[in-house]
Amino acid sequence: MEQRRPSVADKRRAFRRLHESGCFVIPNPWDPGSARYLQSLGFKALATTSAGIAWSKARPDNGVTRDMMIAHLQEMVSATDVPLNADFEGGFAADAAGVAQSVRLAVDAGVAGLSIEDSTGDAARPLYSLDVAV
């Protein structure tokens, strides 16, 4: 009998439990094959790498489109049985409403969590102000 694969909800619950239990190691696969390999080694969660997906597509870091990233996240979620945290670059938008829309797409893709960078790309103001970042 084939074992039931965990649902997205199962993965999200597992990810929350990992955070509640303290520190844990979360490696960064760049494609479904590396994700499955790391899962086979016993890692309880995985995190995508935005540079890894960009480089695998012959693009610079931060050089993939939102659509490319969402497709990648869907593929990674489908390939694994453990929670996936997304390295979600700057949220693929310049304002909070746009970032919220992008985050919704990532959540719909099945990620258990995501990280958004706090850098502005402006050397004079390298980080967003606290109120904007929050």
C-alpha cells in the first residue's frame, strides 16, 4: 500500500512545530532533485535559494520574474514531503500592497513560510525603515 504524502496543511503544521521546538538546520536546495536528496538525508524542512534558481536559469541573482519564482515554488513543494520556506527576494513589488499580492501567490503555491529581503538596492539607504519593513 502506498504511503499518503503530507498535505500542504500537514507541512505547515510541521514547520510551526519545528519553530516552536527551537533551532533547526534548513538547507537550500536549488531544484527538485537536490531537494529530494536533502530530504532523503533526514532534513525536516528545506528553504529555496533565490540565487540558486536564478543561476540554474542562467540569470543573475534577483533576475527571475515573480511568475518564474512561483512556478519554481510549486515544483519544489510538489517534489518534497517536508515544509518549504521560500527565499522570496524583495517580494517582487515596490510597495506593501504589491508584496502582499506576491506573498498570497507564494502561499497559494504551497510554501510553509517565506523570507523577504530588507535591502532597498539604494546605497544611500541600504535598508528599509523599520515601519516600512514591518
